[in-house]
Amino acid sequence: MLMPNTESLLHAPVATSSAQDRVTPGRIEVITGPMFSGKSEELIRRLKRAQIARRRVMSFKPDLDVRYHRTAIASHSSQTLEARTVANVEALKAELFPVLDEVEVIGVDEAQFFEPALVGLALELIQMGKRVILAGLDTTFAGEPFAPVPELMAVADEVVKLSAVCMRCGAPAVHTQRLGASQALVVVGAAGLYEARCRACFKPYAEENAEQLELKGIGINH
Ligand code: ADP
Ligand code: MG
Ligand code: ZN
């Protein structure tokens, strides 16, 4: 038996709509952490489970990220899930909105490469009852917040922050280290321009990385 005041809270009128019009709000889930922490793997896992539950899923990634596939989200462990490659939030909306009635779960990988408008879009989608799952880097190679992921974390229902394994010492890694050209030779066949590092091994502005400016123009190689 509910206490009267609890009951009145549960049945409190909503100012903007009648009870019949009300849509059950959706859910924003953010999967974050440094490179190699398993963000794409976790995103793919959640989206595949949603498909198993017969939810209609649509996935997106920015066209900056064409590492392995143009038409799929891909993890460093070669897992993939079909996705649309879009240039920006506007292009994402143009693909999603015409079929929005058919879509229940929206996945976005590499959220850090989208503009701040991604936050407004996620909020708009949950008002329509959609489940929105976004994966992306929380910090840049300089160790600074990587918009719009921190803003997404702030408005999320759930935030999962994963760690990678430090490539120097094996400790849990929270940072993405950008490597200088000479260091890249040391990791030939491995990560290339970036590796996961723990706080102790992370050296964002060390001299050994001075040549990172020369890497400008090579492109993003996450
Ligand atoms: P993210 O999307 O966060 O960059 P992925 O999901 O693409 O990560 O890849 C995670 C996978 O990368 C791990 O399961 C593992 O197989 C591999 N991997 C390679 N290097 C590392 C590392 N330093 N730490 C953890 N996993 C690594
Ligand atoms: Mg990834
Ligand atoms: Zn370390």
C-alpha cells in the first residue's frame, strides 16, 4: 500500500501533456575511455543484444573513421556491426529521421568526432522513447576533455568508463598517448600512431613527442 504522498508523486500531472500522450522516455548510454579500452566492442555487444531482443537498431559512425570499414563499426579485435557512415550530425539526422518510426535503438561510435549538436540530438531522441548508445573517447591525446563526450556523459542515464592496458607497464590505462614518428617505429605492426597509457606512463608534452606536429596531415588513425 503506497503512502498517500508517494502516490500523489507517482500520479503528479505533467504540465505539457496528458497522461495518454506521454511517451516513456528513452535512455542515453555512454561508453567511454581511452583508445583500445574496448568501447567499440562494448557498443557492438550491446547493439547485437538489442537485435537478439528483436529491437530495430540503426548505427552510425563519422566518416573520419574509415580504418577498417566504411559500412560497419569495427573494433581493434575485428568485431563488426553494420553502420552508416555520416559526415556530421545533420547528415546523421537526414538518414535517421525518415525511418525513425522503425528504429528503437540508435548506436553511435566515435562520438568525439561529431559536433556539440550530438548532445541535443540524443536528448531529442530520448524524448521520443529511443535508446541511444554512444561510444567515444573522453580525452584527447593531450589529456583534455574531448567534446562532446563529456557533455554526453553529463546527460546520460548510464556511463561506462573502460580502461585499456598500458602498453608500457601493463597497468590499467586511462590515457591515449600520441606517439612521435621515431616511437612509431618501435610499435610497427601494433597500434601505429597511438597507444594506451596509464597515468604514470602518459607523457603528453614530452620532448620525445615533439615531432608529433610533423604528423599533422597524416590523418586520424584510431
Ligand atoms: P576502442 O573502441 O576503445 O578503441 P576496441 O573495442 O576497438 O577499443 O578494441 C578493444 C580490443 O583491442 C581489446 O579487446 C583487445 O583485443 C585489443 N587491444 C589492443 N591493444 C590493447 C590495449 N593496450 N589494451 C586493451 N586492449 C587492447
Ligand atoms: Mg573504437
Ligand atoms: Zn604504465
